[in-house]
Amino acid sequence: NIGIVKQLIETLHIKVELGGGLRTITAIQRALDIGVDRAVLGTAVLKDKAFAKECVDRFGDKVVFGIDVKDGTVRVDGWTKDTGRPLGDVIAYFESIGLKRIIYTDISRDGMMEGPNLKGLESVAGSTALEIISSGGVSRLDDIVRIRGLKKNNIKGIIIGKALYEGTIKLEEALRVS
């Protein structure tokens, strides 16, 4: 899909974060070379600490690591495998190698339209200096307001998916309250 992504960037003149299938340095570099603003990495960096470090060393803040969590442990391979690794341990390692930003997804809430796990998000934000993009569960404007109300300076963004597709949130409204 690299050609389609390049066309979107060139046509719309927007910043794009690209994730999914970026498992090699070459793939990440190719994405950045076509104008992708940030490469989102997940399973590959969670399974291979040396690869995670190499990505941070080489690409700096051009990479963001996605961490999918359920019941306090990190999941990989499209949420199908529980690594048994506590979220705090994974975050501590990522901080130690100089990572700047994560996407934190509570997968028990993702796509469920039941609201975000505010306690979990607040706990994560309070335990790290990493910038956090919150993901999972946002279903209405009030969810955005409540995330912003946590007053954690390191929560830098919110991913909204299903709520946009289903029309329970309009993008213009979300931008106004965020």
C-alpha cells in the first residue's frame, strides 16, 4: 500500500502515521522516504529488544511504538498472544532506550464503544515520561473531554476509530473539544 499512502500524502498535504507490517529497517525507511511523518511499530519491537533499540537509535522521534494491553499485560500478534510481560516493564525498557512516544491501547475497550479505561490511562500516564497517544474505547465527545480532564501533560493525543465510522462522533466536534 506504499503507493497509495504516498499519493494521499502528496495529494492531501497531510501528516500521516503509518503502521502495520513495518518489521524491518528497510520498510520503515521506505515509509519515511515517501513522506510518512511517523512509523508505528508494534509486535516486531515488542518481540525483539535489539530491533526496538535499533529503530530508536536510527529514527528517533520518527517512530512510535504501539502497546496493546489487556489486564495489565502486553499482547502481540494482533492481540492473539499474551506475552506475560507487565506493561510497566515494557515501558521501562522503552524509556531506557530513548523512545519518546507510545500508543497505549486497552484492547478490552477497543472497538467496544463503551468508553476508555480512564483509570488505566491515568495510571500509565502517571508512571512514565513518555508521550502517550490514547487508544481504545472512545465512543462519544464526553470521552475526549474526560481524557483531557485527566490533566496529564504527557497525554498528547487520542485515537478515535469506530465512533467516527458509526457517526457517534463528528471529526469537527472532536477537534473543537480536544
